[in-house]
Amino acid sequence: MGLALTALALARPLTGWSRTFEDNFGTQTKALGTALARSIGSSLPVISASPGIVYTFNIELGVPQRETAIGGQLFLERPETVGGHRWNLSLNYQRVKIETLDGEDIGQLRDGTPIKIPKTTTTFTIPRFGIDLDTHEVTASATFGVTDDLDLNIAVPVLYSEFGLVAQFRSKGKTETPPGFPVRSNALGVGDIFLRGKYRFLDADWARLAVGTVLRIPSGNEQNFQGTGSVELAPMLYASSRPIPAGRLVHLEPYLNAGFNVNADDVDRSEPRWGVGLDCGITEHFTAAVAVLGRHPLRSIGRLDVRRRVDQHEFDAPLFGIRDRRPDFYDISIGGRVNLWRDTLIGFVNVIVPLNADGFRAEAIPLAGVEATF
């Protein structure tokens, strides 16, 4: 097999018989495409189901009454519900551009240790294997308050993904770029759909507590990096205090979320998830929020070993030096909500920034959107 044909088997352009982004990775680098698809599907953030404004039933007045504080958290759930027989509708946009793998630029991956072509003694190296993946995500969400203590929510993301791949292969000191490179393609599709429920079981002076479930339905195309390909179910606990006065116009409110996301198709791909955050409300019109989010997959992305040949010695070693270890994901979320119009229309912005370099990561994930409660 010639080097050009081998290279095409390694990473092939998206035409006709190659229908998804993952198909571009080909035989030797297929595991990298699979790891990327699963990682991206799990890491695409989805805004919480909790609205900025909630209502509670005032027993003395006999009517629902809006809570003074606006919730600022965008990726942590608050124990409060939207209020019995009330709706909250939201629409948001965010951009997720994957840029690093374990801290290495995915646009500049390389492998200088000779890789052996199967059933031959021929070897080659990869001076460059550059991946470019940019996803634009628009999510529509609807929350309905069944009672004053029970919420139901559906969130439907629509994703436009742009994929690029540039690869070079070198044999016997000569660099060859196979026909069809660089690869550029895009895909538009519905991502995984989320069904969420929350029940508040404690509303005391010292704390508010709720339990919830998050069901992920694999409607997104995993091979186009738009879904996980698996049914996932996460039981969750949501906690917060009541707003704590910190001045005449300022109040603070801490949050805690914790749960376990179970992958129904492969339990080893499940992961504990948690978040702690703090709201800082300024008057009744604006609340800033900060949170630290954590995810801890039970398993690594998998071994990406390929056969090597140096002189007469053959051995297996990881492709691009990617280590087979379990990642931990730590992120900081900074954002807030502002009351735009008559306690009905709320605007919000947020950015997620990674705190460590494990796994496939974006340098920053910006988000902006609006919501209405009625």
C-alpha cells in the first residue's frame, strides 16, 4: 500500500461514502474521532431549567407573589420552582470551539515516532494532524410549574458544527499531502434532548432543598459531535439558602448542586457532577453569579495505541502521545441576569472558562439569551 493510500485510510475527506465528521479519521485514527465525539457530546453545556424570576404562594394574601431576588446562576439549578401553573420560556445561544486536548493544541497535533503500515515493514510519521471543531448551539427551553413545588422542563438544542482537518504524512524524509486535504465540512442538526423534573421538599428559613432528575435522550448525531449516542439519567440534589442581606441594596445567596449522571448503555462512562456557586443581587433588577462546576468521568477516553517500528523493534505506543488516564473537569462560570421589562422579560449572559486542562476543552464558552416568565 502506498503512502497516499495509507494516509487516506488514516483521515479521509467528507464526500459521498464518508457521511459524518468521525468518518474523516479513518482506520488508524478512528479511536481519536470516537473519543472526540463522546467527549464533545458530554461537554456541550445546557443552561439550567431554573428561571430568573420565581413565584411563591402568599398564604396571608392568598395570591402568588414574585420573589424579590433574581436568580443569577445559569448552570446551577435553584431549589425554587417557577410557581404553580406558570410558564418560563427561554432561548439562548452559545459557541463551543474545541481548542486543546490535555493542554495540547488540537490544531497542531503531531507524532514523530514511526508508525507501521499493517502487513508491511513500511513506516511513516505525522508532522501535523490538525483538528478544527467549532459548534454554534441555540437552545430552546420551556419550564412549566405543575404545582408550587413541582417543575417540569424540556430543552431542545440545535447545533451547527463546522469541522476541519489538515494532515501531513512523512516517509523516508519526504512529506506528502494526500489528495482531498484539507477537509472542511459542516452539519446542522438537533442535539440531545433533555427532559427535567424538580420537586422542592424543604422551604425553611435556613435552607431550601429540592430533588430532581435529568433524562438525556440521544437525538443528536454522535459521529457529528452533536450528541453522546446514549441514554443518560441523572438524579440530582439542589440546595440554597434564602437571600442574605449584605447591604441596603445587595444580597447574597449560595448554591450547591450534586448528583450522578448514569450512562444507561455503558455504566463505565457515567460521571459524578457537582457545582457550588454564589449569587450577588444588586437591587431587584440585576444579579451577578459565579460558580465552580466539576465532572469526574469514571473511565478514560480509551487507549489510542498504534503499532510502531523503530529499526527492527516493534511495539505499541499512544497516538500523538495521548495518555490513557481518567480526566477531571473543573470550570468556572461567570455571568448574571438583568430584568429587562416588567418582571417578565429577563436577559442573561455567561461565560464558562476551564480551570484545568484535562480532556478536550474550549478556552471559553460564551452564552447569551433571553427568557420570559408568565
